[in-house]
Amino acid sequence: MSRIDGQGWGWLVLTPGVLFLLGLSTPSAAAQAPVVVPGSPVSNLQAGATPGTTVEMYSGRSEAPTSAATSPDAGGAWLDLRDDLFDEGVDLHTNISQFYQGTAAGGLRQGFAYGLKFDYFATIEAEKLLGWKGLFVNLHGESRFGPSVNRDVGSLVPANFALEFPRPTGGFSALTNMQVEQFIGRDLVVTFGKLNAADGVNIHPFLGGNGVNRFMNEAFVLSPIYGHTIPYSTPGAGFSYLRENDPVFTLLVLDSSGRPDTSGLSRPFRNGTTLFAHLRAPVTPFGLPGHQSLELAFATGEFSPFTEDDYVILPSPANRSPRRTGERVISYGFDQFLIVDAETPGRGWGVFGNASLANQQTNPIHWLLNVGLSGQSPIPGRVGDSFGAAYYYLAPSDVLREALRTVSPIRSREQGFEVFYNAAITRWFVLTADLQAIEPAQLDARSCFLFALRARIDF
């Protein structure tokens, strides 16, 4: 594979200049300020930052950023247009993420690729716009352009989550989140609409980030074992119970066959319904914040390991296995801060881990686990930087392996490691160096090393 075109060579010219800027940039570059609610879009989400709810972030906030110097975005106040819209109850943000990533050794093919991802976010506060207290509308649009290395690795799990959606190839745009939220007091929020699963993970202080803020590998953005039960973008409704602005229990009813490139209204629930429950208990050992969580997902449709799956890259089988009714996934997870910033409570670094189990008769993944360390950079003075290091291991379904045995055999395991460092060049420009080592599931693929540079600019 060789895909270093003119744009790709531009990265080689850009990198030395960016590193020079890093050396000149102020060490105390401000941290990104997350704006997130269970299931909502989010921009500027730094690893190791504890997110808050929409009501928490917007209540009492009467002014938007008014200058390029104080705004966390490159566009500043957009010639006062952003301020005017904010005053009317419309808050807009967008970011562009550039990826230069390649398989340096191993995999199915070697080479580098350059791709682009645009994310557009809007929060509509109905109290300002219509006088309707507690009502918010969250929107997230996505556009992706250029190639990615995801089909060159030989792994079941994409190494670049952001460029896998809304479609894995070519240029494409879609509105992947259109979510209405009604807060009933400060402890209960009812939601419905077209929900983006990756946005929902952003309540986690270390995982999530949509592949543009934190880790790049899908195994550390959301769990690929949920491909049949929680599609990437799908119609749904439910509620979350909050305790001190922290989601404790969430219950959702979802369309198990939703797609990011459709509205989901033409043939809703054509392959059954998913019931998803998430219990997320806050814990404070030694006074440090953390969570213990349990997730259960059950889908009523008919599935096999080869049923269309948003999260897993599957070769074509020689013989498709029969579909069975029902799909079940159970997951346990934890996140625990080990160090908390004394000057900024809710920010720091810590550890996380997740273990998931599914029915191998219906799911391409039998079980999966990940563990890692992530959060605010421990380097003195670099308070705007963040880092992460994590490992995942998955066991493919035996049914999947048998069906692929004669055409594209796969191993009994796949495992990978990722480490990244986000350097805040300015408040609105973050440069990331990312390294992955993966033992792919496909037997034809060798263990590989991937290197990437990611540049995100917030507007």
C-alpha cells in the first residue's frame, strides 16, 4: 500500500514546525472545558476531566466567549455571531481532526494514509429560545474524507475509530446525533431521538472522546462487543437518574438495526429492539473519585456473528452461520482517579478497566477486556496536555472462526496496546502522537506497529 500523496507529504513539512511551536507554547495552556450529558455530543474533551451535565454547564451561564484570546476555539466569537446565537439559546462548536497514520511494520499491508474528520456540535437551550425550562436539543454532525489504515491491519477492531464513521471509506457526511433532553429537576433527565453511541461513552473520564480527543483505537473509545445491540447511531428513548450531576442509572430502548447514514424512520425496529441498562455507582476510596459500573444489553432480533455490525471488520465467510433469536451482552467496568489536581477538582489521572461477555452463537466477539492508565499530563506546567496507555484482548466467537476457517482463518485471540500524548499547542490546537502495537485476529496478518500524528483544531 502506498498512499502518501501531496497532502501526506504536507504532514512531513508541518511536523517540525508544529514541534517548534510546542517548544514556544506556554506550558500552562488551559485545559479543555467539557460540555457533556449522558448521550450528548461533546467537544474539547480532555482525558482525565470529569464531565458535567448540560444543566450544570449551562445554568447561570449568561455569556459566551467573546474574543479569540479568551475563547477555547480558533474562531473566537465568529465576528460576534457566536455571542448573538448564544444569547438566543444556540451554542455552536466545530472541530477538524487531521490524521496521518500508517502501518510501519506487519499487518496485511504497509503504508501511510492521510484522512480528515469534521465534527459539528450544537446545543439548543429551549429556556432562552422558547422559555421552556430544562429542555435541551443536542446535535452532532460528522464528515469524513480520505483513506484510513483500518483495512490494512487485519484486526477485527478498527485502529482508527474516528475515520470509521459515519462510513468507513470515501467522503461522507451525516447527522449522527439528534437528541432531545428534558431535565426534571436536577436529578432526572428524559431523552429521545437519534442517539450517537460514542457520544454516550463520553461520561467516562478516560475512555470515549470519539477518537479525536483521547485514544484512537476503537477498543478504548467504545466496546466493539455491542455492535448488534447498540448501533453507532440509532433511534432510541430512555432516562438517566443523576446524583450530584453524575449519571447513576440509565435505561434506554433502542432500535438494534439503526444506521448512521439514515434517519432510522423508514424501517424502524426491523430487526427487533434493544433494552440497555447501565448502573454506574460512584465510589471514593481514600477520598479519590471513581466508579464501579455494570451494563446489560438484550436485543430481541435475529442475529449471527455475520450480522451487519458497525464496530467489527469481518471478512466474507464461506458459509454463513444460521441466525438465532436474541442477543445478550453483559459488561463490568471501573474507573478510578489516583491523582486529582488540587487546584482543579475533577481533573487528574487514574486507571480504568472493562470486561464484557457475549453469546458466541450470535456475536463475532465472545469476550473482551481492556485496562489502562490515562488523564492529565504529569509533566509539571503542562496542565493542558493529556496522555493514555491501554491494552485490550478479545476472543473471537468459535462460530465465527469455524465459518471463516477455509476462506480467511482467524486466530483464537486479538490483542493490542496503544499509547498517546496530547500536546496543547494553544487552547484550540492539540497535536497528538499515537503508537499502537497489535496482534491482529486474521491469520494472514502479522503482528504490526502503527504510528500516527493527529492534529485537532477547535472552532
